Amino acid sequence: MLLDRELDRRVRAVIEEAVEALERALRVFADSVSRSTTIPLVPAFAQYTTPMAVALSSVMSQSQSIDAAMKQAQQSMQAAFDSSK
């Protein structure tokens, strides 16, 4: 009987830990959603997201410094913005 109680206690502890982790993840997600804004998916959307994705990729692959990648992304995004006027 003691073995069953110990097993039950351990199983309960594992389940409670998993539930707590899930609750923390959901709180982080809910907080993120409450602080975010949506980006309209218009045809020009890729003109803004692509330079950011390229910058991130080049920084992560260490082919560009953060400053160089962000400067290039900013120039591309500014050109897209200017051409949309």
C-alpha cells in the first residue's frame, strides 16, 4: 500500500509540474498577445518582412554584423516605403 501511495505522490508531482509549465507558457503567450498589434497583410507586406528576415538570417549565420544587417534592412524598407507614396 505504501508503494502505491508513493507512486501516486510522484505521478501527481509530475503532472502538477507539467500543468504549471503549461500555465506559465499560456500566461506568457497571453501577455504577448495583449501587448501586440496586428500587421495588415497587404501586398506590400513582403517588402517589409523580407528585409528583416534577410537581416536576421545574415546575423545568425554571421555573414553580417548586426549594424550592417539592420542598415541594409532599413534602406530596403525605406525604399519600399518611399515607392509606395
